[in-house]
Amino acid sequence: MNVFGMMLGPSRYMVPRMASSNILSITASRSLSSSLVNQGPRSDKYWKLLKYVKPIDKTVYSAGEAIPKGVRLAKTKKMYPDYEYEPTFFKRQNRGLFGGLQRKRSKNCSTKGFNKTLREHLPNIQRAKLWSETLNKSLSLKVSTKVLKTITKEGGLDSYLLKDKPARIKTLGVLGWKLRYDVMKRQEKNQLPKTSNYQVQYIHKDGKQIKVGKYKLLDILYDYVRRDSYYPIKIVDFKKAHYHLTIEEVVEKLESYSYDFTPVIVNPRTQQGVEANEAKDARELQA
Amino acid sequence: MSWTHHISRFAVNPIKGKISATKYEATMKRMSLPFQGPSEGLKVPPHERRTQIEKGIVTGDLVYINEGEHKGKVSSVIRYLEESDSYMLNNVSEKTLIPKHMWGPGATSHVFDYPIPIPASHIKLAAKDKDDSGKINYVVADKIAFKEKYYDDRYHQWLPRRFVKFHESIEIPWPEPNSLKDDQYCTIEPIALEKSYELQTIAKPPFPKELLSEFRNPYSHHKKRVFTEVQARRINAPNMPLSMEQKIYLAKQASKPKKVLEPLTEEMKELIGSKMAEHINKIDNPALLGHLEHVSKTKVPDFEKTLKSIEENQTSN
């Protein structure tokens, strides 16, 4: 508490102990009752126009299915999940953290003839560098001052992005939604075991901890597929047939070829040994 | 006003009608240097332009000049200028100076006879006619009338027959087109037009089946009506991973035992029945009783569903 707070403190919290007249007591009781009435159902704190939001296509398409009319084939893979609350107007809100703030409109009124002209009110947007703890880098973003305040209140960008409440998800915007995905994916990766020698990329259903990525596994798979076929298979054709697979599917394919995973996975014995050695080193360093 | 557009603001634009066409032409002629050639006059807007055949006068036609400096001359057309709607005629030319880099093949002097473009309105179509006695007559058509079309072998296209308007017994045939000389690399016409394959019967297809794949691409992605593996995977967006709170909630839900519905016992049925009877016996109003009777007959789909699920549970047990 600062000096001004100390000085102002008593006057702020001062309450008349006894009402000097009846009138004062009545007004006091009224104000109390009205405040109690207003404590009913809380209205939403955010306000965002969702009238112009278009519904997104949530159907999961599979190979061999008939292409419905009006569905456009994508040239590249979708990198982010679709955002349900993407507005179709004032599109700059898709490129920053606007917190649901949108353009509002009103009228300018002349003093003499009361002539009215349309005008707009834009949200207060600033460019700010915000530090992301999980991504371990600062992001230069266009942020509304309201969102900056919320971020300080939440205690950082990541906790702002990761909140689950529907109001937060509606006001995140497209950019916020994408950042949320990035942060969550990075958190998933950070949870995987890691030592000075290796980083586990993927843990299979049966508990195999795989040290290498998808593309290294595909290189291994290529040899098996090539040996399996009678005709020679070019690397280009192999890529076309296999590069869209997930790492889980690649591992399953390798299992079907009865591949010995020992060079690729973490050996539980060696893992224990490495941990012990690291602990030893740490103790020596401390000593 | 921006400094980049001030030129277009002050420049003379005859199409806008700020200056008369003749005045514009005169100024253009005065300002152009001699080697720049004669001014071609006003440009015809693109939608008003016509081809030679639509006009009725083509290169090689005889024409009569009925107006202007060269009035009375009879000459043949060298070229038609669509942009200015004017003709370049044989022997109607002007001596102009031409810089060396613009000389044609075989030129030896800066002075060059260059044909003057003569507007189409100054020209009338003419034709030669020989009498039996060998006397040459010239016919000048004030206006031209077109009639039924025929295939002209010389032009390789369908052309209308040309007549003098109001004297439609006089036909003026189209002139001989400029014959192009074959280059050494040219394919000879009969070889280019030779048909190596011809349809014999309708029982057989017009060309071998293997040829079809060369005409049309059977692997075109426009023809495929079903998703391929890659297309389906590309169009499906990834899912947002679950947050910690969501995971905890789902785990709690999974750990809970599954709700099993069981039928009411006799005691419960009796209790409910007695309570209902107690309330209904209190009612005196026949209208309200009738209303309750009506309400009791309505079917509640959710209630039926629960009854069904109870039956299923009993049968499974």
C-alpha cells in the first residue's frame, strides 16, 4: 500500500455508524435492497457480433466417399483446426487478438441543423511483443488494450489462450485460435520424455518410445516397400503413396513388416543408465 | 489534383468532344514530323470496327475516289485500315522523308512514296466491264447489296454475293485474293489437307480406341467424383487437443458406473397411484377433469424411450 493509499484509506472506508435522520436511513436501506436485486443472473461480460458467423463444415470425409456438391478440394493440408466463430466482416480482427471488439457505428450530429452523418468507432489496437512461455519466444501481435489488460490479469499470454470458457473461445479470434493450437501442441511435445541424448517424438499404443520423427521412419519403410514389390518403386511414387500417413500409421506398417525397432526406440535399460549417469554428473557438479 | 494525372486532364481528347475532329486532325498533322508519316485521323471505337468483307471492299478491288484532292481517280486497294476506317490505294501516294532505320527492302533514298490513307466515305466500289466490241466500261456502285452466301475456294470461306444496290442484275465478283508464296519449310497444301483416315461404317468407332486417351485425359481430377486418400486427408482439419480440465472431466465421466434404468416396483406404483387419486378426488370441476383425461392420453416420446430402454435392459440381463 502506498502513501496515498494510506492517506485516502480511512476516508474511503468511513461509514456513518448512526443515521442522523430517518430520511437518511430509508435511502440507505433502499440502496442496499436495490443492490441485492441486481445481483441476480450475471450478464455476459463479453460482447461480440456473432450474427454474421458462417457455420463450418464439421463432416469428416474419407477416401472413396462421393464428393458432395459445393465442396472444394484443398491444394494443401489444413494446418489448424477450423474456428467456429470467425466473423465475415471487419476482418482485421482475424489478424490480431481483439478480444471480440469490433467496429461500431453511430452518427455524427451537427449542432445547428441536426444533420446526421454515419461514423465509425474502432477499437484501440496496439502492436505489442508478448512473451509465450511454452513457445519460448516473444510474438509481435496486434492486441487491443482490453486484451492486454486481460492477459496481465490471467498472468501471461499462454494462460489467456488456454482458458476453456466459451466466452474466451468466442472472443479469441482466428489468430488466437491458431496460437492456442500451437501452444497446446507444444505442451504435448514437452510432456514427452527428453534427455541430453534424445527427445522422444512419439509414444505408441504398446508403450514404444520412438526417438525419431515420421520422415526417418518413412526412409526405413521405403526399403521394406521396395523389397516387397516385384517392380522397382521410385521414391517419388513412394512419397505420393505414404507421405500423408500419420506417424502412428507408419509405425503400424513397419510392424506389419516385422521391423526390429531397437535402433529407433528408447531401450528401458539404457534409459535408466543415462538417468543415473546424469544424476551422478549433477552431484559432482554440486560438490 | 495529383501530379501524376495532370497530363491527362489538360491533354486534348477528341473522343470526349472538347475539340472538333477536323481541328484535331489538323493539329496532329501540323505537329507530326515528316518521317512520322501521315496522320491516320480519328480512331474508330473497337465496337464499331468492321472487317473488309463486312464493308464490301477488299484488297485488290477497284475503287473510284469521288471526293477530296484525288477526286476522279480509279485505283486498286492495297490495304484497309480498320482503326481509322480508311483505305490505302495504289498510286495515290505522297512523298515523305523516312529515316534510314525504317527503310524497306531495296530502298535507296530518304524520299519515299507512301500511300495516303483515304477515308471510306470518299471511296466507291468500281468494276471493269468489257463489251463484245472490246470497249472497256467502268461501273461505279453507289451502294452495295449482299445476297446469298456461297463457298469461295479462293478465300477458303463462305462469302455473300455482291451486287450493285437497286441494279441487282449487276454482280461484282470478289477479286482474286493475294496468293501467298510457299516457303521452303511450308507443307504443301494437298499434303496438309490429306485425310489419312476416313469413316467407313457406323458399326466401327471413328478412330481406334487407344487414341481416345490421347484426346482426353482419363486421369483428370475434374472427372473423379470420389475422394482420394490424400484429398480426404487434406480437407479434414486437425482437431484441437483436449485441455487438462477437459481430460479430467472426461476421465471422471468414464469412471462413473453406467446408469441402468429399472422398472418401478409395486410399492412405488401404489404410492404414485394413491397420491394421484388423492388429488383427482378433490377436483369437482368436470371441465378440469375432462382436460386431465385428455392430457393423460397424449404420448410423450421421451417416456416411451425410457420404457424401451428398461425393457432392453431386462432382456439383456
